[in-house]
Amino acid sequence: MIKKLYLIGIGPGDSKYLTLEAYQVIKRLDLFFIPDKKGKKEGLTEARLALLKKVKGEEAFKVIPLPFPERPKSVNYVEKVKGWRSEKAKILKDALSNYEEREAGFLIWGDPAIYDGHIEIVREVAEEVSLDWEVIPGLSAFQVLAAKERISLTQLATPLAFHTPRTLRRLKEIREPTVVFLDNYETFQLFKEQDLTIHWGAYVGTEEEVLLRGDLGEIVEEIKSLRRKLKEKKGYLMEIYFLKPKEA
Ligand SMILES: C[S@@+](CC[C@H](N)C(=O)[O-])C[C@H]1O[C@@H](n2cnc3c(N)ncnc32)[C@H](O)[C@@H]1O
């Protein structure tokens, strides 16, 4: 069994967003586990490999792609995701047990604590076998979006909300500044009658970055047509946005 596993937040896709700590840990290790993204999302595997090559340079290292199943789409979402995570924990545990007394890294997009299940997955593994593990924080996509847009996400005496479409679509209106991850459904359009500013970004922080901002009602169709074009061109869309009530 692996002696110690580092869950390393790698930022939103470009090595320039690696923290110094993440850089140093990657530099020191020579064994890495990554989720094996197939088909349209293969680009995400390639981005992780490119980042490793950039940090390791000429040094030899080994990458073990893990054949994790796709996230289930289901009405019993919470239960299904728990089962999905347990499946992944088993795959990870089997992979880790192939390597004795070595340290290894597991590369995680953005920050491991934001909309990512690997902390829970590794905790599940560590409850079953003897495994030391550590989380190395990374820059999350929402932080890079805010920096690119030169905006402060928090406002005086106002909470900051985080949503995915599953919870966003339950809201009647956006009352506070809101960051939205993982929206494949154009959920922002439910709020187009409200007086909101949207800051929208695709592939934020990478060479393919596209940013748009403005009054939601005015640019909603522009965002919809842009996201369809980008999706068609690249096969998948990494997008994130920030909705802000005008009076907030
Ligand atoms: C599974 S979540 C992982 C989030 C990640 N842990 C983080 O801290 O950014 C994936 C979602 O993060 C957002 N995301 C991650 N990287 C992005 C990027 N470079 N540009 C835009 N959105 C990004 C998208 O909403 C994407 O659907």
C-alpha cells in the first residue's frame, strides 16, 4: 500500500496557477494517479499530463490513470452519488495497494475542497486500510474568474452563495452574490427578468479562456449561443459564472 497520498489541487488548468507548495510536492514525487477522462473530456486528462510534464521537465515519473465510472444522472441523486463515490474508493484502493511504501500524488482540478468528491473518497479508503494522506490546496476556478473580472465577490454585510444547477433552479430569485459551478443547463436564464449582472467565463485561466459580462437580460442569448459554439468546437465546456443583484 502507498505510504502517503497527497491530494494536490492543481488550479483551473494552467500550470501558472499552481501554488508553490503544489509545485514542490509534484516536483518531489514520481508517482501520480489521475482520473482517466475518456471521450469528449479527454482534454482534461491531457491538461493534467501537460502540467506534470511542465513541472517534472526531464525527470522520470509514472502516471496511473484510474478508470472511474461516469457520474450518475438520476432522480435519487444524493444516494447515487454516494454509491458512485464508493465505487471510486474501491478502484482507488486497489490501485494504491499495487505500490508498496511509496509516496504518490493525486491531481485534483481547482481546489480539492470545492465541488469535488475526492476528499471523501480518500477518507473512505483510509478508513479501510492504513493510509496517510494530506490535502494541498489549489486555486479554484471561481477565484481566477473574479481576478480576471477584477471584481470582489464578497460585499459589505452580504453573504456569498455557491450553487450548482440542482440547487440554483429551486431559487425564486437571486438575492445575494452567487457563484455557479457545473451548469450544463443554462440555468442562468431562469433569472433573466431580474436586474442582475452576470460575469461568465469558459476555460478560465487557460489559453482558450472566454469571458463575458453584462446585464443578464441583455446578454443571455449571446451567452447561450457562445456556449453552444464552444461546446461544439471543443467537445466539452468548462464554465463558471457569478450572478450579482444590481442593488447588492
Ligand atoms: C467538478 S467541478 C471541480 C471544481 C474545482 N474543484 C475547482 O475548485 O474549481 C468542475 C466545475 O468547475 C468549474 N471549472 C473548473 N475549472 C474551470 C475553468 N478553468 N473554467 C471555467 N470553469 C471551471 C466548472 O463549473 C466545472 O464544471
